[in-house]
Amino acid sequence: MATHTSLPQVKNTPHDHDHEHGVECCAHHELKLERWILVYFVGGLLAFISTLCRWFALADAEISQIPALIGALLLGAGLFYSAGKELFRGQWSSSTLAALAVLAAIATGAYEPAAYLAFILLVADQALRRTAWGARRAIEQLVQLTPDIARIVEGSSEREAPIEEVKVGTIVRVRAGENLPVDGVVTAGKSMINQASLTGEAAPVEVEPGSTVYAGTTNITGTIDLRTTQIGEDSTIGKVASLIHAAEATRTPRQLMIEQVARYFVPVALVTAALVWYLTNDMEKAITVLVVVCPSALLLSSPTAMMAAFAAAARLGIMIKQTSYLEAAANIDTIVLDKTGTLTTGKFAVSRLAPAPGVDGAELLQAAADAEQHSNHPLARSIVHTAEQARIVPASGGNFEEIHGRGVRGTTASGELVAGRATWLRELHPANIQQIEEVESKIEGMTGVHVMRAGRYLGAVGLEDKLRYNAKGVVEKLRELGIRKTLLFTGDRFAVAKRVGVSVGVDQIEAECLPEEKHDLIQALVRGGSRVMMVGDGINDGPSLAAADVGVAMGLSGSDIATNSAGVALMNDDLSRIPFLMMLARRSKLIIGQNIAAAIVIALIGLISAATGALPLWLAAFYHFVGDVFVIGNSFRLIRFGEDFAGSQDHFASTGPQRTQPVQRRASASLKPAVPAGA
Ligand code: ADP
Ligand code: MG
């Protein structure tokens, strides 16, 4: 059975190798195509000469058929070649059936029908493929916005060069209005960049020296120089493109099942054709049966839809890593949301400094900044930012280690430095318990980062961040979509978790979880039969994201996409993408269902009408493609799904009255499994 994994579908023609290279080969492709058109034309003309001879009795009946025979062989050659190749690989598909039909027609002396049949099959196939190319190109245009010329900066001069000359480290200049050719870090200049092609967000972002910028995005206002970090396929947009292509090629369990079913088409067609021949003694009918039964539409049902869905998702900055995650996202019934950076912005403001007795606030902030300077945690970034504004320069030197979900620890010239959650510091230095508790009461309701230096407890920095503007609306939308349970997991204190949880309206809160506890809770949910989607910031939720049926990491930048353990990566941090993803997944599932049903019905109708003689052979040659056309057209409707979503900023922003949800207190310090819904 042929694996129709690459679109445009490879069928009936011998030159199936040259689509795999995508757009680049088009010029070369057109050339090849022209040559084949000439062959088709000559073949068709020969058959027509025979027909004319027969009509006007211009030659002896036998002799008049010679041009048709040559034409049939000429036209059939392409079909035989690809069928032979398939058989050689032990796969059979519609190419085999179509070739067999032409062969049978030639063998029984029906040269004219054989030639016309082959002619229609080949020409219609080309037409179909050209249409499919068009659609495919449209998809590629979504992501291939990278210019192929770059302006390379060398010393004080610049020159334009083909993109191939740009290497990692090359300095590239991008003027206002141009698209970026590579991923890189800005070294000079300030500008606004529209990253909609990657993130789906219309609002441009400001960049300055040090900012990371991406190939395929548009520089709007100023000239910038950037140092190349990633080129071509390694660039973020390159990875996005390969994800979309991979979506078409991977075989999910469903696709394997479809292939199993399709496998039955060939023997069924052969047996039916043989029966028809035996019963009616009408070879043409038998040949017609072979021509119409074409499982290629069935094989295309899922890959085409997946590719289109991946492209639709990519436009909104949603990178789905495997088709199986898109399949799974359609059936989710439980959603676990991380708090920091997911439901909240993760942009903390330092609200209070609560130094321990005898410690100065500035000293506390200095020590906190020293400890957090190398951490990427939102709390750490915020503390360092606040310190900078207070003109505090983090001390250089020291060895630091991040302990996920707990804090950071390091050795510096002035001794051991620890910053992190209260429970962790208590574990490390039980002697400080009372002091920590006193400080905790001063930062009630805030997220606290406690600091200790050289065995001395310095106090805590109290921070607060804001709820995302659409968090509540998104949770409501999820419930509307039939999610049975929404849970909030956080490593933060219960008081903070509760405030967030109640205002967005989750069903359950799990506070003060360590990353491994989050993971265990998710595993328990999955084992309990829930179909779980976990949404996190991807900073220290890796194991949890991997344990869920679908893990979604928010706000990732290019290089994180590949390394992150989430099945779905969001290039932005817009929560509205979560319900969108579910809607897209469900729509894809629906479309694939339609495709499968239509492919089977179309094949059966063809089979019956061919067997009963209702379908003449020439019409059968066109009918051969009806299923493919339907499936491709139906699938590519998905590309437009969510078009109105792109660029718009206020999805699911909730304006309605605040709804209070029952909240269970489950501040689990031990490994308490969450009770799955309905258990
Ligand atoms: P969340 O579950 O809300 O995303 P995390 O698991 O990232 O939170 O962190 C849990 C808690 O651990 C934080 O509230 C904080 O107290 C502490 N923590 C984690 N990382 C750090 C860090 N780099 N610096 C200070 N505290 C940290
Ligand atoms: Mg987190």
C-alpha cells in the first residue's frame, strides 16, 4: 500500500520524487511538467487519430488501431512505472489499480479506451496536484517570510549577500520595513518589530541591544544590527515550518488504522472486477470498477487535515509538536493551570521588604539580587529588576544553583547565600523557624522570597503580580467547552493561590506544591481516567507538562520550542490560545471524520455504479479523483479556522460579574494525590 504521506499526492505519475523538496524546486518542476504535457499531448493525439480513422473508415480496422496502441503504451508507461515501483516495494494502491485497468484494456485490444483512460487519469492528476500545490504554497507562505538576501555588516561597510553566506555570528543589518533573515540578538539600534508571523500578536514589540529577534518577523521603525544565532531550518520559523511538514508525514494510530482499512480496498476492487467480468462478460465494466475504487482519498483524510490545522495553529503562535497532541486536545476533560506566569502575568512588583530584626532593607534586597541574578524564574527577574532601579548592582562571582520550585542557592565570597520559599529555608535551617514565621506574617497574601546569608536569616521580599486580564474569561470559556474540572496548581502559598483561584473561578486549588508533587498529582489524575491538559510557563514544570495528556508551555521563545517537554508550545503568553487549541482540535477531528466518511461513501458509490454499468469508463476516469478533491478541499478549510482570531487582542476578556466557585483547601505538603473528577 502506498504511503500517501506527502501532499500533493503522488499518484499515477512517474516523477513522484520531486515534490519532496517543496517550493524551491518549482522552476525545475515546471520544466519537467512541460515535458510530460508533451507526452500526454502526443499520446492523446495518437488515440484521436485512431478514432478519426475508425469514424471515417480511413484505414483498415486493424491498422487504424495502431496509433491508439502506441498512444496507450506511451501514456500508460507513466502509470506502469509508478505501479511497478509500488509493487516492488510491496505496496499497492490506486496506482496499481489504475495501471492494471489500462493494462487490462490494452490486453483485451481496447486500445482507444486504454489511451483515453490513461490520458484522463494523467491530466486530471496533474490538475489536482497543481491545485494542491497552490494550497501547499499558501501554507508555506504562512511561515516562509524569510528573505533570501541579507545585508552583512563588515567593519564599517555593509554589503548585500545571499542568505547562504550568513553564518552563526555574522552581523546582519535590517532596515525599517524589511523582514529579518535570521534569528539573532540585537547588537545596535532600537526598533519596533512585528512578530505576528510567529506569535499571532498584532501589537509590535520594542527591541533594543540585547533583545532576541526572529527570522520572518518584520522590522518596522528603525535600522538594527543583529548577531546571527540561528539560520535557515534552525531558526524558529524554520522549526515551525518543519513541524507543519512533519504533521503531514507522521502516522498517528488513527492514520495507521486508516491505512489498514485502505488496504482492503485493493483486494475488494480486484474481486469485484473479476466478478463483474465473470458475470457480465463485459471487460469494460470490470476495468471501470478498477478505475473508480481509489483509496487515496481515505489515506489523505488525516494528513491533509493535520497539516492545515498545524498551519492554522502556527498563525496564532501555537506550535504543536506532534499530531497525537492535536488528537488528544480534542478529548480533554480536565485542565490544570499553573499560577505564576500562567494565570498571572509573572511580572512581579516588589510590594514589601520584610527584613528580619536588625537587618536593613537595602541589605536584604542586595542579598536577594546577588542570589537571583542568574535565575530565570519570574520572581528572580523581578527582584533583580527592582534592585537595578534602586541602583543596587548584584555582586559578581559565586557559584549558583537553581533548585526548581524551591529557590536558588550559591556560595559567594561572603558565605552561603540562599533565596527561596519559606518551607525550604525552614528545612535547610530549622533554627530560623520562628523568625521566618514572624516575617511571613508581615507579607501576608504576597509571594515571598526568603533570604539567608552565611547562616543568618535576612528576611523576605514580598512580591505581587497581576492576574492576566482574560484569565477568568478563559476559564469560563473552557467550562463552556465542556471541561469538567479546572485545577490550579502552584508552589506558592495558599493565601496567594486562593486569591487567584477564587477570582478566576477554578474548581480546585493545590497550593505549596513542589514540582515533583505537581507531577505526581497529574499522574494520579491521568491514571484516574481524566484526560488532562496541563498549562504551565515551562520554566520548572517540565515533568508535569510531560505527564499530562497534553502539556502546553506558554510564552516560549524560539530556542525553547524544541527543548521544552511540552507537546504544545505557545510563542506568546495569551491564555485565549488554550480554548482556541481545543476548538481547533475538535474541528480537525470533525473534518477528518467527514473526510473518512466521504472517502468511503464516494468509493462505494463508484464501485456500485461501475459494477452495474451506470458509470461509463471515461466518466470513471474523472470519478477516480472525486474523493481526493473533496478531502483536500475539506481539509484546507481548516487553514482559515481562527483567521479572525489573529491580531485581535481581547479574547475572552471577562466583563461579567465575578462568580465564586467552591474551593477546596488542599494545601498538600505531602504527596497527596488529587482525587480525579468523578472518582
Ligand atoms: P508556581 O507553581 O506558582 O509556578 P514555582 O513552582 O515556580 O511556582 O515556585 C514555587 C515557589 O518556590 C515560589 O513561590 C517561590 O517561593 C519559590 N521559588 C522558586 N524558584 C525560585 C527562585 N528562583 N527564587 C526564589 N524563590 C523561588
Ligand atoms: Mg511556574
